[in-house]
Amino acid sequence: MRFRNSMRLLMENFKRVFRLLLCRWSISLVASALCCSFVLPELLDLWKSDEVQGLWLNVKEFLKAFFGLDRTALEAAKDAILGENGTLQQVLDLLSSMTLEIVLVCLGVAFVYLLKRFAETLCYFTVGSQLNDKMATYAETPFSAAFVANLGKASVYAVAYVPAVFLFDALTIGICYLLLTTLPVLMALFLSMTVIVLCQSLKLTVTGRWMPAMVTEGKKLRHAIFQKSPYEKKQFGKVFSMYLITVYMIIVVNVVVAVCTFGSGLIVTVPASYFFLICEQFVNHYTVTGKKYFITFERIATNPDHGDSEHFFEYITETEQTESNEKSE
């Protein structure tokens, strides 16, 4: 039911997908420009160096000899590139002498990446707030109004969420790197994809309740992270399973769309995937806390027996009394 309701919310609020698309493109454009300001000057200096120009000249000679089937020239070009004091070794020596510049460039790119993720998270939080207004009261809140109203909470959320996700993803990449370098190719690819899916599902399960708790209940970040009801703890396996299926579905959909449309369809499916995950986060939260929410104007989802045994028996008693009154009438 949660998956179905999330899908219906996605379709009912599909215009949010285009808002996310616009935000991601704008942020990516600015981030790309900042990265270029760090990387391009160093790359241009490296390209203009005598060592790189010499290597490029030898590579052209090698390709010319290869396609011209000139064995003597091919061997000479190979020695010029890979010899003891070849141009490749000269370029490697040049790079080793530029260690400080390379480290600074990498730090600059990492900072821009984190800044990009921070800005994107602000947009996700804003869209989540709009979705919550639609689910709670079926109200249409403008993006700008939701952004300004939630800027403080969104910033606090992003400051905690972005580094946590960055470290989680870095750990996932590290595990996959170890698998790819120590196991046969097919087994390594199988296990790497499995690790990626499991780690992403676990990440969504752990962090997926933070934003809905802050938006729907106005909780502070530390309360959203650490305060869990007994029923929420019991729901961990169910929520994890749902995210596991969702991650596999998102991968399959985006790969099929990328192949069948030569990448064009990713313009829609990628932001739609992000918005679908936001829908699932709020549907999970509303379901676990037992709150009603609008799916469409005519349909309201309810879950009165969300796991609180006291409320459950109250609901059963009220139902029996209602049925008894109806029969007596």
C-alpha cells in the first residue's frame, strides 16, 4: 500500500519533478563553473608544459606508425614513450612535483561538490514541505514561499545530512573498490552492485525519517534523528525492504530509459526518481505515525491501527459500537 500510495502521489504532483529538474540544472551549472575555475588553469598549465607536449607528439607518431603498418617507426615511438627516460616517465615526474597543486584542486572540487549537494538538499527539503502541505491539507504552496519559510530548518538538515551521506557513499565506493580489485570480474560486479543497493537502502532507511519528522511535526534535528517510537523500531525491516525494492526499480527504470532513448529520457526519470523517494519518505512517516493524508482530492489514506496497541483496541471498540448502533437502528 505504501508503494502504491507513493506512486500515486508522484503522478498527482508530477509538476514537482520539473521544479526539481530546473533546480538541479541550475545548481549543476553553477557548480560546473566553479569546478572549471579550479581545474582549468592547472590543466592548461599542464597541457602547455614541454613534458606533456612531448608525450602528445610521441603518441601521434605512434598512432601514425600503427595505422601505417611501419614496424620500425612503431618500435621507435614506443621506446620514446615507454623508455627508461621516455616522455611518459617525464610526465609522471612532472605530476609528482605538482602534488600540492593537485591536492588543492581536489580539495576545491570536493568543497564544490559538497556545496552542490547542500543546495540540492535545500531544494529537496522545500519540495518535501510542499508535498507535506498537499498531503495534510491539500494546499498548494508556492515553491518560493516554502523555500523562505523552511530555509532555517532546511539548512540545519542539510548541514547534518550532506556530510553523513557523503561519508556513507565514500564507504560504499571503498568497499566496491576492494571487491573489484580482489575478485574475478563477474563476481566482483555482482557483489559490487549488491553492496551498492544494500547500502543505499540502508542509508534511506536510516535518514529517510529525518526530513518528514522536521516538516510534519516541527521537530528539531536531534529529536528527528534519535527519538523513535517502539513502533518505528519494529517497522525497520519493512521500511528497509520497501527501499530495497525501490532502489532496484529506480536502477532498472533509468538504465532501460537511458538505453532506449539514448539518454534523453533521463531528463525526466532522474528527478522523478528523487521525487518518488521523497514521496516514500513522507508516506512512511504518515503511515508509521498513524496520520491521515490526502492522496488525491477524493481519496484520503488512513492507518488507524498503525501499531499502537492501545489505539488499536480503541479503534476496534469504536468500530463494534458503530456496527451495533447501525444494527439497532
